[in-house]
Amino acid sequence: QVQLVESGGGVVLPGGSLRISCAASGFTFSSYAMHWVRQTPGKGLEWVAFVRYNGDNYHADSVKGRFIISRDNSKNTLYLQMNNLRPEDTAVYFCAKLCNGGSCYIDFWGQGTLVTVSS
Amino acid sequence: DIQMTQSPSSLSASVGDRVTITCRASQGISNSLAWYQQKPGKVPELLIYAASTLQSGVPSRFSGSGSGTDFTLTISSLQPEDVATYYCQKYNSAPWTFGQGTKVEIK
């Protein structure tokens, strides 16, 4: 069965960096596009970044130039490198698998990892 | 960028009521719209994709409709286990914007 397990969250100072990971199993990771989506405690969902199977990527304007999505298909792992973190980046970060197709929806979500940016 | 606007932001209804949530895109997105359900303390789950296709395993009391800019999610007979926040999301192109969510409670 599909599993997505995020890790690497924690507390970081404003201006600091953090890399979170998502270990995928139960499907052919190298064939699927993936998202990072975040949710501020008690608030809604915000799309953060997207990466195709081949590494082509997009980032939300709110994180462009600070966050970088990447993947290692040999390790079945998705990453989000977060630099110059701000208090407003505090959120639960979910990795999400897309369906198989050109324009695709999320068909499976990980459990999330909490990132707290605070002094 | 295309904005996604959901209404209402919250609603309270009785068990057995018909509930309708709307999602409006600021520009046409064809039928590239998904609905997700997030129960309290849980991870979001896919309910509907392609605006009206029910994900496998989702109860038939859920339905979706619409195309272009206006979409609806309907629960034909609200059940206690449907208490959740519901989100729409466009997926035709970047950015993959979510609506702000609709919180559904039991009266």
C-alpha cells in the first residue's frame, strides 16, 4: 500500500534553514509527480511546491527563492530545502502524491511534519 | 494567478440535511477540480476529482458538479461522520491553489 512518511521537522530560528524529507513506498515513486502542501495550525491548506518525475519544478510565490523542492528517485525520497525561514512559514508540511497523468490531483497524503519558526 | 473562492466558510446542518458547498474559480479551469475532506486532527483525503468523479470508496451521498468557473460539492444526506472541513483545489496548471475551506458541523 502507498506510504508517505515525512521527517525532519522541528524548531528553527528565523532566518535559519531546514530540510524536510518524505520517504515513499508502495508505488513506483520515479513515475509520479509530487507536491509539498502546508497547513498553518488551525488554518487552511496552502500549496508550496511541485516536482515532476524528471525534476521539473514549480514553487509558490510565497516561498520562491527561499525553498527548493527536489527528489532522489534512487532513494524514493522527496525533499524540501527551506532557507531564510520566517515565522509565517510555521506549519505542518505534507508531502502528497499525484495521480498518473498530465494534469493531476492529489490522490494520497502523508501524515505531515511540523516546522516551527520561532526565536 | 487564478483564485479559488469557497462559500460558505462554515455551515451547521442537521443529520439528514442536504448540504451544498460552492467553489468558484476566477478564470475557467475546465473540469480540473478536486474536492478533499479533512476530518478534525486527520490528514486530507480525496473525495472527488475531475469535478464530478467520485474517488473509490467514497460514499455515494457525496457528489460534485460544475465546469469552467463554478463548482459544487453536495452531501445528499448529512451524516455525523461527515463533520470535517472541505477544500476544493484546481489542478489544471501552476499554481495548484486551494479554496479557503468550508467547515461543516452538525446542528
